[in-house]
Amino acid sequence: MPGSLIIALALAYLLLLFAVASYGDSKARRSERASKGRPLVYALSLAIYCTSWTYFGGVGLATTHGLEFLGIYIGPILMFTLGMPLLRRIVTLAKSERLTSIADFVAARYGKNPGVAAVVALISLIGYIPYIALQLKAVSSSVAAMVDTTGFGIAASGGLIDLPLVVSLFLACFAIVFGTRHTDATEHQDGLILAISMESVVKLVAMASVGFYVIFFMFDGPGDLWQRASQSVPVMQALSYETPVARWILLIVLSAFAIVMLPRQFHVTVVENRTMGELRTAGILFPLYLIAINLFVLPVAIGGVLTFNGQGDADLYVLTLPFALDQPLLTLIAFIGGFSAATAMVIVASVALSIMVSNDIVIPVVLRRNLIGGVEQQDDLSRMLLRIRRLAIFFVILLGYAYYRATTANAGLASMGLLAFAAVAQVAPALLGGLFWRNANARGAMAGMICGLVVWAYLLFLPSIGVADNAYVAETILGFLFPGTTLFTGEAADPLVNATLIAMMVNVGAYVIGSLTRNPTSLERLQAGTFIRSKPRLERAFRGRRTKVTVKDLKTTIAKYLGEERMQRSFHTYERQVGRWLEDNAPADAAIVHFSEQLLGSAIGSSSARLVLSLVLQRIDDTPTDTDWLLDQASEALQYNQDMLQTALGQMDQGIAVFDSDGNLTVWNRRFRQLLDLPEYVGQVGFPLADIVEILVERGDIAEEDRQSAISRIMTFDEAFPLVLAGGERIIEVRTNAMPEKGFVSTYTDITDRVAADRALKQVNETLEHRVAERTAELTRVNTALAEARAAAEEANIGKTRFFAAAGHDILQPLNAARLYSSSLVERLGDTENREMIHNIDSSLESVEAILGAVLDISRLDTGAMKPRVQTVLLKDLLKRIETDFAPIARAKDLSFKVLPSSLAIRTDPNLLRRVVQNLVSNAIKYTHSGKVLVGVRRKGDRAYIQVLDSGIGIPASKFRTVFKEFARLDEGARTAPGLGLGLSIVDRISRVLSHPVELQSTPGRGTSFKVRVPIDAAASRPVAETSARAQTSEEPLKGLRVLCIDNEPRILDGMRLLLSGWGCTVTLADSVAAVEAMVADGAPDFGAVIADYHLDDGTGIAAIATLRKALGREVPALLVTADRTPDVRAEAERDNILVQNKPVRPASMRAWLTQLSTVERAAAE
């Protein structure tokens, strides 16, 4: 692929980003109101968390460590779901204090201490060096994989001028253009956020495109991909890799910290947030985004391993896969996705770090050394601030490049990212402790962070650049502290876990000890009250005092950093808020000083702003003590007044809004926005009343023609009126009163319930009779609908029963014919050597018959269409059948199969119980490699236990419930033998129908025991000894017995003829009721027995039997052989004294019945 095309594409993409950013900025300037799509843009901008570490490094990590890559996404998901209250608290505090960075936030909690801010900035800077190096490595590697840069005189890596250096300079320039266009860090950079959100969409689409191609074009879907993966040793080794629990916990905790404390994440999450609604939307969309972008990581990783067989850089599989498969368009998409992931992070991170470096490190040093002159230089300071930030961007990115060179570019992307996470986590104790511990102070915060940073640098940072491997130090310390475990020592030790744990322990210890060595200062106590939820203070508010500093002095100082235009606009807004004009020569009181500090902090940070004002006050008042006192008391007084006012307004049930003389909002409470259901951006000082009414008009709460009328009525004093919203769903009573110093205050009371109650009472009185009639009609309709539903359900149940009956008939008809043929062969072969084989065929057909019959019975039992037929059953017959069925199968597997006889008689349904035992024995043989299978019976009181034991693979205790579920198969069992996983589910269902509990005991690797508990029939007599088939055959008791067979299936008739004639019977065949009627008309012979099917083409077998009996004038013995197992058929046959046998017919049962008839007939004749 031409290198010029790649370079041109990258340039074009960056120009597109710049165009999108410019469009976003211009649109924001044209409209002060946030667009409806702003929450979506905000949520997508948070996905800057997904850098090239996600795009490239996640795939590389998955090729060796399986699912470990998911650890860094669980933390953010938990933070944006379970941790949402903490996020809302942080955002609210940052907005109220006008904080611009994570360093500002932490420093503000500890009395706006510049030392705390500098330490946080230093940690962020040092910790971010590996992270920026990670992005440079990803971009450089992706470019080098596609372009031979040596043709441009640029080495891929190494040398004086190499590709990573060019990329570094290129990204630095673009970050400067993007992020340093103005000095106010609290101004929303709508263009930058819009560009970042677009990049989030690009990298998601790119990753999904590559993943989709791998799954559905490289392979034939997920099934084929998994099948190929299961045959690959490297893939299965990676997927079976078990990440230690300690590392999972570390990844989750570090990523949860990082989503808030990484400078870029704090910037987009907190600084760029406008409303709580945006945060709520992000709480849903951001976790979904993290899930979506990781869906294709494993497929791409598996595709890369299968394609390259472990060769090449696994971190680049997203790019090299389409490149190797000659897919140029997909390759370009993948390249742009990775380029987008890296550039978004570098740009925002470098901008955020440059603000922190300039505000919290450089500016304080410059101020303290008096390198800034007097008022005459005021035009240069804002420009100088921008120059400092631009130089800081270059400095930060070049530090990342230096680290990249120092690590010889061999470190994995994931390891470099985790190194940065561990560094930034050193801020967590100071930040979280400051939100919950009131007595924490700046000394403890600085001590904890510095100690944690030193330990991190010694144990992680220095080894990463090859200075020394200090992992043994961490192992030794943790081994001493935790002597009872090997979690932190030996082969199982994880250097990252050990080092991070020790750093955090040292950090927290120093934080606590340092905070306990002195009491908090007054400003630290004040800020603690702001950051920690507490009841409002009850002491008297201090009004402050005036100093020699004038309003003009403050304006002049602020203009140096914000510019004249920005300063004037801010002071005009403040004058409208307080309702008074500020004279330039008037002395500044505490309120003005506090406002100036917050305004200046928006540009240079809260710590530097406090330092600047301290220098101004010292220079003019020449009283350092008074300066500190004034700043502290100004903050305390303003904070107290704000607390009291907000608390008082917040306790009101009414909505309250105060407007100035121009109709602009100045003060309000939460209830005001709730009652009118106004968006959160309405809660801005200076928001016009006309725009509030416009929102209600656009939403349809107020008619277009009533717009001016609504404004006029709200501004009319001492006259209450109802404001009807949402088409009458809500009614708000509005009262307006004039303010003493111009402006007015309006109160809003929800009277919806009161009005609704009045209307309801009136309506009840007027329409009671009508409502009674309506309710009666409604009840009638409901009853009718219920009857129709019940009839439909009964019809559906009847239809289902008919279906099962029809299906059973069609399935069992051919099986019945096969049984008849096999039984006939058994009779005809006599003592020949083939007789045993045919006998086994007959026995197998009988087993099939029992299985199919049981399945049909179960389907009917589930619908309640039939009950089990409980009777006395001899266990020896059941066990003999089991031995006959399974002995050949066991011999084929070279297993010892033994069935112990039993003389007990039990009460059960023989077919269903035999189905249970068959399934248990079948499973025992199937899952036993060698050894034995034993079937026996134990008696215990009035119960017997049919027990099936094997020496097979066994079942873990945790899977006892699972094995009884449909289609559930254990991994070991699936590898041992094929199957569908239905056997034990059928056993469980039948046992519950029969009330025969099944007990399971098993030891993995040693075998399994199933016990079925059945009731003993104590009254049953001992069974009479059987006569052999040979003796029965030889006696020929059926010779000469005339039998009529009626069935509409020719094969069944033919089978019956062969079977009965083999027994010596004289057989006559008929295939319909009409044939029987014709036979009767011609003079039917005197039949000794009738065997008929129930379903005939022109009627039923019962009707045919009735016709024959009427013609012969006597009740001919009859047997109904049918596949229809419904109770109605059996009841109809019993009424006509007809015996019933279900298909497939059992020849032995039929012969026994015929023999009994023949014996009775001969006895009568004698």
C-alpha cells in the first residue's frame, strides 16, 4: 500500500477532526442553550478512555492471557453504575468551586494548598509518561506496519530522527491547535468534545468492521471460528489462562480510579459536564460502549493466532489481519480506527496536563520569584499563559517519546498502560479521604502522595526503563507482612500487584499519620465542610471588612490572565446577580474578593488564583497577616451565606424564582425546576423569563398564542393565577410580588391534586349512575372475554391431546408390524442357531416400543391428559429385561455388568419405571471407561431402593442439579460420549410423576450411584415359576383356535397371520367394518376370538366387534390392539367387555390371553 496514501489519509482525518471541532465551537457560540444531542456527545466523549491500549493492546493481551483484558473495563462500568453517587458529588463540587483539573480539585479540598496541587500535577505528569509512550508506540507501529518510512529518510525506530519522533511532533502541533485557543479552562470546549465523540464512533466502527470480517468472512460464523480455535493449542492455552484473583482485583480497582483521576478523564467527565442529565445518560451509554467495543477483541485475537501462528506483533493483529488478507479498504479502516484511538487520547491528555503544569507548577514558581511585572504588562500575561501551556504540551509529549526510547520499544501496550494507572492511583487516598474524613489536611495529603509516588517509581517505573529489577524488595516486604500466604511470593507473585499494594499501603499510612500530626487550618476546615456533606453551620455569618484593595485593582489583575473583554463580561454578570453597580475606586469587600478568586481560578487554577490575590493584597495593604485573614474570612462568609440560603430554599414545598428588573433569573430553588419540569441548563444565572416560557411553549405546555399572556401574568404583582401545563395534567398556582430593590419574586405551588379532587367530586355527583352502568357493562365484557379465553384454552388442550394420540398412532404402527414379524420368526425358527439372534431383535424392538411409549406418555402426563397406571410389578422380571437389553452393550465396552436378582414385588407403573432404570443403566455404561456396572435392589422397611452403581468418571457435587436439566451436559461427559443431555431430565420427570424419588451420590474419578425409591407390595404373592418358551411351544394349546384379525394396515394383518398361524391358530383377516359386515352377511364362522385395531378407515374396531357379536348371537372374546392411549378409548372398550393392549403389541401377552381362552373352551367342551 503506498505510503503517501497512508500519510494523506492520516492528514485528511486530522483535518476532518479540525473541521468538526471548528463547527462545534461556532455552533456553541451561536446558541447559548445546549443542543438536544449534547448528552449523547458527552457520553461518547467519555470513550476517550478506550485508547490504543483498547484497540491494539487488548487484542495482544487476549492472545496470551485470555479474558484478562476485560479487567480494566469492569472498574469503569462499576463506577458509572454503582459509583454514580460519588461521580455526581465530584461533578457538583467541581462546578460550585469552578475547578479545572484533578490537581485543582484535590488542592481545593485541602485549603487550596499550592503544594498539594503541585504534587498531584507532578504525579499526573510522571504517571502519564508511559501512557503517552503507549500511544506513540501504537501509532508508530501501525504506520510502520503499512509504510516503509525509510524511503522518506525516517527510520522505523532508533536513529536521530525516527518515526515515533515525527509522530510525537505531529501530535504535539495538532494538540496545540486543538486545545490552547483560550485561557479559561472552565469554558466548555464544545468543538473538542464533538471531535472526540466522533473519534469514539470511528474507533468503534473500525473495531466492529474488523471483527465482523474475521467472524463471517475469514470463518463461517462464530461456530466455525470456535471449532477452529478449539483445535489450536495456542488459542486454547490463552483461553484457559487463569488470571490470579489478586490481579483481577487490582485491575478493577485501578481502572475505577483511572476513570475519574486520569487528567483527560477528569477533564471530559467533570470539566466538560454541563448538567446532571448528561451524567445520567452517560451512566447508561458509556458502559454499553465499553461492552460493544470489546465484543470483537477475542474473535480478532483468535483469528490473528490462527492466521499468523503466533508470529509477529500480536498488538497489531487488528491491522495486520486485513493487511495480510489483501483487504485494502478494511486495512485503511482499521488504521484510521487505531489512529483515532491514539490521537484523541494524546490531544486531550496533553491539553489537560498542560493546564495542570502551567497552573500548578509553572505559574506559582513565576509568581513567587516576582518574574511578572506590574500593571504595564497586563496585555502580555494571557498570551504568556497560552505560551506556557503550548510549551507544556510539547514537553509532555516529548517526555513520552523519551520514555518510549528508554524502554527500547519492547514493552507491551497493556503493561505500559497499567504502569500509568498505578501511578495515578496514588492520588486516590487524598481524593477519597478528603470526601469522607473531615480532619484530613494538606500535610497528610502531600506526605501520602509523595511517599506513594516514590515507592511506585522505585518498584515499577525504574524497572520499566531497565535501571533495576526491584521486584524482590516487594516480595520480601509482603512476605514478612503476610507470612501465612504465598500469594505475594514465589512463582505466583505478580510484580504489579506487589508494588501497587505496597505503594498504596505506604500512601495511606503517610496520609493518616501526616494528617494526625497537626490540626486543620481554618480554610481547610471550611473546605472540608464544603466537600463533606454535613448540616449547615449555625454560628453567625461574618460579614468581613474592607481593605485598601479597590475593585479596579482586582479587575486589572484578572484582566492580565483572562483578557479585558472576558473580565468585563464576568463582572457585569456578577453585578446583575448582586443587584448593584461596582465603582472602580470603591474598596473591595469579602464578597468581591471571593468572586475574583473563583473567576481567576477558572484560568490558572484555584491554588494559583489564591496566590495571585495574596500577592496583590500584600503589595497594596502591606499586611500579609491581614491578607490571609481576609481571604479566609471572605471564603467562609460567602460559603456560610450560600449554605444558609440554599438550605432555606431547599426546604420549601413551593418553587421560588427571583428575577431582576430585566426578567432574568438570579435566584431559584430546586422545586422551581421540578414543578415546571425545566432542563438543568435553565439553572444558570441570567436565564431570561421569556426563554423559560419559550421552553414551555415548545413542549406544548402553553399554547403559542398564549406566550405573551403567560409572561405578562407572571410579571403581574399580587395576583395569583393557575398555570395549566401538559394539557391539564399539571396545574401550578403562580403568585408574584415585587422585590425591594427592583426585580420580582414568584412562587409556584402545585395545586393539581386539589383541582383534581374538586373535579372528581363534581363528576361523581353528576355521573354516578352512568359510571355504575359502565362498570356493569365492563364486568360483563370481562366475564365474556374470560369465558372465551377458557374455551380457547380447553380447545387447545383437546387439540394437543389429539395431536399426541395421532402422532403416537403413526409412530407405533410400523413398529407394531416389526414386532409381529420378529415374534413370528422366533416361533418358526424353533431350536435353530438363529433363534437367539432373532430373539434379541425381538427384545430390542420391545425396548424401543417401551421408550417410544414412555415418551408419548410423558408428553401426556405434562398436559395432565393421563395418569400413570400403577400395578403390582415383579422386580425380577424388570431386572431380567434390563440385563437382556444392556449385557451386550457392556460386553462390547469390556465392562463387568452384573444385575442382582430380587424376589420383591412393588407398586408402580412398569413401563415408566423401566424407562427410568434403562436411562440410568445406559448412562452408567456410557460414562464408564473401565471397571464395572452393578444393578441391584436393597430393602429398607416398606421401601425398596433400585440402585445403579458404576466406576465411571463421576459428577462434581456442584453439578448435581445441573445434570437433571434438559440438554445439560458436563464438559467431561461431553468429551467421553456423545448424547443430547436428555436422559436424566426424563428420569427426573418420570420419578416425580411416579413419586419415586431419585437420590444421587458421586465422587469425581471414582464413580456414581443412583437410587430410585419404590414402595413394596407386601400383599403380593410369590410369582409362579415360568414355563419355558420351548414347553409352551411344544404343548400347542392354541391349535385349531379360530381367530378373526381386523386392521386397516396390510403389513400388520400379514404379521398377525404369520404369528398366529405359527401358534396353530386358524386366522381370518378383515381390513374394515364393511369387510366384517360382508363376512356376516355371507354367514360368519364361529370365531373363538377377535383381535381388532381401534382406528379403521370406515369406523372403529369396537363397532366391528359389536357387528360380529350381534351376528353370532354371543359375546365373542375380543382384544382391542391400538396405539391410541387416551382414557376415552379404554373406557369405551371396558363398557363392551373388550380387553385392551397398546401397540406395539406384546406377543407373549397376546398368546397368554389366547391360551386362556383355548383352555376355557376345551374345559367347557370336556
